[in-house]
Amino acid sequence: MAAGGSYSIVEYFGGDDGYRCGYCKHENGNFSHGMWSHTMTVQDYQDLIDRGWRRSGKYVYKPIMNKTCCPQYTIRCHALNFHPSKTHKKTLKKVNRFLSKGEMPVEKHDEGQHEGEPMDSVHEEGVQPPPQDPLKIDHSEVLDISTSPDTDTTNSTAPTTPRDDAEKTTNVTPKPGKGVDPNRPLCRKAKDLRKERRLQKEQQKQQEAVSSTVNPAPSKSSSNQPKSLEEFITESLPNDPLHRLEVRLVRSNPPSPQFKASFDASYQVYKLYQMAIHKDPPDKPTESQFKRFLCDSPLEVSFFFLSFKYIYFKHTIRFSLFLKSCNVKLSGYMFCSITHMPAKHYFCSGSLCREIAFTRQLQQQSPKLSYYYLGFYVHSCPKMLYKGQYRPSDLLCPETYTWLTIERCIPRLDISAYSRLNENARAGDARALKELGRVLVLHRRTVMPYAAYARKRKGSNDEKEVEQYASLVGQTCAERILLYRA
């Protein structure tokens, strides 16, 4: 029984039919199990996430990993141990230059991107719509960020031609004398100068190493320690920047007055994104579609974070926090997703770093909140590989439901798109279904174990369906979540 008498209530829909893949665009190569969640506790959703499930609005789904064309592995980042890479640092500096001065980086033409697919686009994740959607909701589109590696370039000065040089010196009187001025040093190649400077630095380091052995220096001061993620985020930001980035906590379920007041601005960002990236006509991205996709939640209490604003980029960051109760005590799990205008990919990557920093900030209030979940990692889709760059991170084994470092998993995924990631042949699913009779069902507003339900409904032919559902959610969840039976 759930704490405080609260239950999760779901309807299971199976997953035998294939549908269009949002990654490789295969018309019927994507397979997943799905269920409609009328209500769900925080703990149940946490346990489902750790078994490969995720949600779109109130629709909860789990890819059939060994059958689908593009296997999707749940990925989480160790937020407390995350250190930005060189690319992440460059990205944060670009964002800060824009926030402080409005400076836009000059970028060369992006290479290697798919035809007709902007590098900063949010990748579409196909979600199988339930065959009997209680609210007739279209779940055909689920979005995810796809960013590409940073391509920083600097402005270079164009070489001058002899004609240009002649024009510059037409009014200059030459000095008397013949040949090279003996009082001036000889001209030297830039390559030789760089080599000389490098040798000087090496000699200086050797001298410092020798002196340190004779007179050991005191322990490193805090100024010599590597910069933290938070320091990179706030670095070079003046007290009065040109643009400001604010994060507001707004309750979306049930909707608060602040959520209602900001709803239209958030919807406009979503609509512009759908039109620009997915080429939707203006009348297709409706308010109801936006609400059921990004705002509706089966969780007890949900919050909607708004981040304003990158002026014409209007970058909107949405966090769905899963809270244990209305007293706003954070649970041990946070899931973040981003909807954004078609902006430069450095803003997308910069936002992910900021979300990881925000997770660390929340962890000070809730010690259990230590992971940043990035949704699904698809090794067979080049546009999804960026998620693996946020390390240290783990992937979820689709057979044992254990977490393994991504470094251990990548060699196996290079060989096969689908792989049992846990190399231990003896390892198994610790929460595998053992007793079908203990699965809880909700029948005629009455909670009962499946064994009692089967006795009441003699001759019922749903045992295989219930067994499939319970195997997917695991014994622990099956004994807490109520499976609706008509």
C-alpha cells in the first residue's frame, strides 16, 4: 500500500504493433509498451524510470528494446560529480558573452548535419499512441534535444595583397640607405618564434620544479583549484548584464495563478518551435496539444519552471519536479526536458549545464536528489550521442535493470545497437515477477490482489496480459500500482 493511502492507477495497452520511429523515420519499426496513468505517486514513477519507462503527459511507455529499430537506453548523469568538458566551457562562455553584451558568436557552416535538419533541433521521439486513449490524446510526437558538438571559430584578418600594401605606402617617404637597416633585427618566421617561446616555457617549468623540491611550496590555495560548474556559469557576468536569465518555480498541477499568467508566453514558444523545426502549419500546434504534452502530469504535484529570457530566442526551460507532498519537499528524482525556439546549439548545450547546476542546488535541500536524467540515449542515432558527453553518466541495462558506466557500455553498443549491458551472465532482474497473484488490481472501485480478482472473474482470459504488465513494471511496483480492470 502506498504511503498515506495514495495509489497509482494505470490502464495497460500492450505494444504489439509497430509505429513510425522518430529517430530513423522507419514507418513501422518502433515498438513500445504503453499504459495510461490516471494518477501516480512519486516513488512509483521513480521505480518505473529505473526499469526503462518514461512518460509523455499522462501516457507512460517503455520501448521494446530487442525489437525496436532504434533501442533507447535510459541515461542519468551524476550531477554532483559532473565536470564540464572543454566544449561545455566554451559553450558557457558564449552564453555569458551574449547575456552580458549581446554578443553573437560567428560560426562557420555546420558540417555533417542531416539534410533539412538544423543542428540545434530537438529530435523527435516517436511514442506509440494508446489503442484506447481515454482522453483521445495524440501522442505521436515526443521531443528531445539534439545538439551537436561546439564549433567555435574566431575572426581572422584577411591577408593583404601587394596592391593593398602599395596603396598604403604611396604617401610614405622611404628612408635613405641601401638594403636592410643594420640597426633593426632580422625578420624571423612566426613558426620559429613559437618554437622559441615553447622552449622558454619548458625551461621555466623545469626551473620551477627544481626550486619547489628545494623549497616546497605551501598547499594550493582555493584560487588554484579547478573552477566549478557554477563558477563557469557566472563567470564574466557583470552586475548589470544586457540580458538576464531568471528561473521561476510555478506550480502546473494543480495550476497556480502564476502558471496561468505565463501559459500563453510558454505556448507561443512551443508553437514557434513546432512551426520552425517540424514545419507544422500555424493551426496544428494547439494550446490543448501543448498542455497535454508538456503541462499535464499524473504525478501528485508538478512544477513548471520558466526561464526568461534570451530576448528573441525566448529560451524556455521546463522542469517537472516530482514532489512527495504539497509541503514541497523534494523527492530523490528530477526529470528535466527543454522546449525551445530554434536557437544556436550553444544555447541548448548551455541550458543542459545550467540544469545540472540547478540539480546540484536542489540537492542541498534534498540530499537524495543526486542524478540528472537526460531521458533516452540512442547510440544508433548520431544526433542523440551528445547526451553521452555529460559525464560521469550511466546507462540502464535492459535485461538486469542495473546501472553501468557509459564507458563500459559504448564498446558493446558499437557492435550491436541492442545489447545486454551487464556483462555478468549470472546477474538477473532483482525485481522480476515472482507471484502473479499478489499483483494489485482495481475492479469496480475495489482494490484486490489478482488472485482474488481471478476467483471472482472465473473464465477471464486476461491472465497473459496481466502477467506481461507485471513483468514489465516488476514485482515491487506491481504490488503498489493499481491495474484497472473493467
